[in-house]
Amino acid sequence: MEELPDPEPAAGQIRIRMVGAAVNPADLHLIDGWGRAMAGVAPERRLGVGLDVAGVVDMAGPNVHDLGVGTPVAALTFPHAPYSAAGTAAEYVIVPAADAAPVPNGLDLLDAATVPLNSLTADQLLARLGPAEGRRLLVTGAAGGVGGYAVGLAALAGWAVTALARPSDTDFLIRAGAVATITRLEEAADFDAVLDGARLNGAALRAVRDGGIYAGVFPGLEPKPERGITITSGVVVPDGHRLREILGLTAQQKLAARRAGTVSLENAAQAYQALRDGGQRGRWVLTP
């Protein structure tokens, strides 16, 4: 923990009084140094952690018209962004207003904090796969943060989704919209597309039909193309407009916000350790 001056928003930015900040694997990458190097952040730069935030707008810079003070919002941001003071694991978070979305009535802010990063990652990867049109999609790591949203969003878009996960996750995945669940990759074959949330790489690629498409979650770590299969991946970018839609679907219970638990900022190390230990479902959320 470190005390910093309260940040102030510039033109087009808002300051969010944090109510909840989800803990994600990307935070561990930053803590361990790998994420810092991947983002090209200089070793001497102070860098906070946290990409997901939900809270209340408590200050708005010039040229912000639709997110006034007092508006409950959620956002995806990056600790290494030039406007970031300390990531989202902080009492106050600066984000461009265009990257934030109002949280609908009925959606708890602590649950909303778990939504932005994983849902937008899944959504933007699905967009790379082309139109659903009843095509068959395999999601690996389907009960994880990205995978869970991939199943739900793909099912809503019209994909016939098969989910690869543990037997204990079957009920959640069927509720999310999967038409089938499997527990062994050997059971998977001839899919039009694979969204490889579990980073199984070549093993997942074998489940794609000739001429199909494979989407990975880490650019540069994808398998080599074969059999005419298109290989794609991408880095998630903030999108306040789409986040507004996804939060609406979550408030309507068409998508599930999964929260593993809450822990205060001063005890944040407990949440990071729980994430390292694995086996959880949903995200731990830090509170002020």
C-alpha cells in the first residue's frame, strides 16, 4: 500500500470512487514482471495493479456530458495507461469517460466490478470468429473468467456452443447456454471454431475442422496454422458502448456475474494468493 495524491481528471475523463476492483490473472502478470515487460513499461515507472473497476463518478473533467457526478459506473482500464495513477486497486481511478459504462439498477457494484475485462475479452475474440449462423464453437477453459463469458455471449449470438470444463461446472455452463459439455478434449472434433480460453494451443487446434478458425487469448503464443485453419488472437481494448450492453445483459440475468468473495485493499495479498492457488470460480473483488 502506498499513499498518493488524489488524481484529478483531465478533459474527457472521469474520476471513479472505487467500490470494487476485481482481481485477475493479468494482475499477477504485472506483479511478477512478465506483464510489465509485455506492455513495454520502463522498470523505473511506478505501476499499480487492477484492470476492472466499479464505483461512483465523483469528479468529471471538461467535455464529459453523460456520466455526471454520482453516476454508478464500471470500466476496463490499464495500469500502464498514460492517464492511470495507480491501476484500479486504489481508492480513486481515472478513466476516459468513453471507456466507462453506467451500471444498471439492480446490479450490485461489487458484481459489476467482475464484468469488464473478461466479458470484453470474450466478446472481442468472438467477433474475430465471424457470424454465428448456427456454427459449432468449442470453448476451452469454459468455466474460467473469459471462458464463462465466451459461452454466454456466443450462445446469445446464435452459436451452438460446446464447453470443455470440469464435471462440477456442468450446471453453470448449461445455464450459460452451452448445448453440450465435455470433460476431455479427446471428445472434441470437427468444430467450426475454437475459442481457447485454457491455452491448450495445438491440442485445441486438433478439434477444429479443416478450414475452420482458432482464437487464442495471448497474441504470440498461438499454435502454428495447419489444414487451412485461420489463427487469430487479440489484446482486449476498452469499449464503453459495448460494456453498457453487456452490463445490461448481466442485470437481466442473461449473463452471470460471478464473485468469489471480497477483501479489503489492505488485505489484497490474500486475494492475489487465492488466485495463484487456483480452483476458484468467479473473481475476488477488492474494496476500499
